[in-house]
Amino acid sequence: VGETVSIRYIRGRDTLTSRAVVVERPDDLDRFLRTVNPENNLLPKLGILGVDFMREMRSMLPGVRVREGVVVAANTAATLYWADGFEPGDVIFSINGTYITSLADLRQQTAGLKPGDAVVLQVDRFGQQRYIAFEVQ
């Protein structure tokens, strides 16, 4: 942050170079990682690190329509097998038709899942609601 970098790009047939100052994005989703502790925030059956969705996070997640849930702070290696997995900033608000309001709720709902169980999560991704479906590995 603060350094000047050279950027080379192609426009049509011309190769151009510009200089830009590196700045920190105010909506940097990596900031969620600074609030997690793997011992407390890991949800191994989902392959994510999650944090409770709090009012202060609304400015970092423009367009999110839900008021409660769990924000995905990061993926673990376990999510690599899903074609449409989680992205940092996703807000999980329902699992198998049951609304969740916190990390504790989500942990409780996933506790009894066994390999082969079907899971459908409802997620708000920057204002677009989607489903992520998979089988527990």
C-alpha cells in the first residue's frame, strides 16, 4: 500500500504502460480473516471459517439483504470440490430449510451431518440469493 506500480496493457494493437498508486480497498473482504480464530470459527463439515453477521459489516457487504446469518471469512481445502462453492463475504442464512442467525446456530445444525447427507444452504452474495447444494464428504 502506498507504492507506485507500473501496469502494462494492450489496447487494440498498442501496448501501453501506466503507473498507479496501490491503495487499500475499503471493502477488502480479507478483513474478515483478521477477526477469525480457526479454533472458534472453523466449520469443518462446510469447509469454511465463519463469523457472525453483525450490523457493522453491512458497509463491507453492499447489497446484502439479510439481517442475520454467518459471513464466510475464508474457505478451507475441503470446499475445493464444489463447483459453486463459497466466496468470502457470502452470508449463509439457511441450512436445509432452517433459518440460522449465528455461528452457534450453524454449528448446531451441522453437528449431526454424516458423510453422504445432502445439504442445501441459502446464501446472500452481495444482494443475490442463491443455493449451494452438496453432499457431506
